[in-house]
Amino acid sequence: MKNSVLKLTTALILGSALFGGTAAAQYPERPVSMVVPFSAGGPTDTVARSLAEAMRPALGETVLVENKGGAGGTIGVSHVARSKPDGHTILLMHIGFSTAQSLYKNPGYSSESFDPIGLVLDVPMTIIARSDFPADNINELIDYVKANPEKVSLANAGIGAASQLCGTMFSSAIGVDLLTIPYKGTGPALNDLLGKQVDILCDQTTNTSQHINAGTVKAYAVTSKERVPTLPDLPTMQESGYDGFEIGIWHGVWAPKGTPQPALDKLQEALKAGLADQAFQERMAGLGANLLADRANPEALSTHVDQQVPQWAELFKQAGIEPQ
Ligand code: ASP
């Protein structure tokens, strides 16, 4: 009897330890995968790799960047929407998260497919061309494109990408339809522009800054309201006479819907800590990005997305852009 009570007690203690162990499992249990829905070496990848490093100490685990490019980012975003909601797969995406919901009949996800973690930063765009392009300033660029529309190719990262949005704004502002060449990200698009295989590109300063400063591309304008402090010689599009041509590429972090609250809390804490990291701040500022530290929370991101989705839907409708 004594023996069996002892056995039972041991079994109970062991059982509860095991059960308790599972219920209170530490998060994260292994490295967290941060999906970037574009190619490696591009602007989103650049932000992701720095952010992954900056989030690691607070998360207590490595954050591995996983590139899943294609279809303007929708392939990678819908991959995360379908991933196991356990906090080990998260998404870094930008404005395209909201625009693609109106540009595609079925983008493979909706805002409801995700639990928001927070906003990260906002990045201006630049209009650039291959280094031997026959135009030295924005007016010459526009004159050349208008006079030779069939000769000019415009690279982008597919429908739903920031570069496609900006390229469409540019084409419609100057009233010219250009031949567009889609890539899985602006990393490879910029490589082809450096190789002089494509002519022009509208891309984020997080990708273009180093080439603009090195003089390996021609740069004409920025799309922000004010000039970008790190690229002070570039006029804004508004200064160049294109009123209302203003666009910033906001970025956010999401987890698949149904991620347990303790994991969401931990991810949010790590995002906040990442944005407070000095090395991250300096690197992003050097690339022209503006941190959105005071909006790095779920409420701010979900409010923002809830405003953005209908706003873009309306703008596309007014512009006669049909979902495909
Ligand atoms: N941000 C994308 C990239 O990382 C490109 C884009 O949205 O235009 O390649």
C-alpha cells in the first residue's frame, strides 16, 4: 500500500511537472523566422536583417530572415497567413500589405489573416536611372520619357510592390504608359539597372542610398514631402512641379492570426526594444528611413491598416485601376 501510494505520488508529481512544462512552455522555443516577401538584397531585406539583429536580445532567440518573393509580395504574405500561429513565423511587409488587397481579386490573405505586432518605420522613395541614362535632372528625365516612351523600360517588383505603386504614380503624373519589367524584388531590379539592362526604377532609399552616394546610378527626385536629410541634393516631386506626388513606404510586423497572446506580447516587446537599439537607429537613419517607435504596437498598426485598405481601394477605383 505504502509502495503504491509512493508510486502514485511520484507519478502525479512527474505528470504535473510534464504537463506544467508543456502549458508554460517558454516562447520562443527555437529561432523565429521573419518572412520578407521579396528577394534577398533588396530594401525590405535590408530592414529585416537589421531589425532581426536588433530584436534578438529581447526575444532571447535568433531571428532568421526568410525571403519569399513573387507576385508583388503576395506570395510571401499569404505564406505567413497560412503558417502555424505559434510565434515562430512572423512577417515584415510594407504598404503593399494594404494596396495588394485591392490590386488583386484574390491576394491570398486579408487583414483578418493576421495578428498585428506594430509599425516599424517609414521609407521615402527615389526615382533613379542607369548611370548613362540621357537625362541629368527630373525635368530632362520627364522630357526624355515623354519623347521616347517606347524606348524606356521601368523596373518594378510586381503588382502590389512599392516600386510598382510609385512607378504607376510616375507614369500617370507625366501621362505616359511605360514598358514595365517585373522582378521578385528591387534587389535584382537594381542589379539589372546597375548592369544597364533596364532604364529607370522608383525604389526605397533603403536600397538606393548607397548607389546614389557612390554615383553608380543617376537620381532625380524623392517622393517625400520634405527633402531627405541624407540625400539633400535631391528635390521632392512636389518641388519639381508634381503636386500631390508624395508617398512614404510604411512597414509593419505581423504574426499569423491565432498566435498565442504571450508570444504576441514577447514579439511586441522585442520590436520596441529593437527600435530603441542605437545601432539599428543609426543604420536606418543613414539610409533615410524614419522610425515609427511610438506606433510600434498592435493598436497603431491595425488602426493604420484599417485606414489604408479602403483609402487605396478608393484611389485605385478613381484611377480606373481594376483588381486582377
Ligand atoms: N520592397 C521590395 C523589395 O524589398 C520592393 C518593392 O516593394 O518595390 O524588393
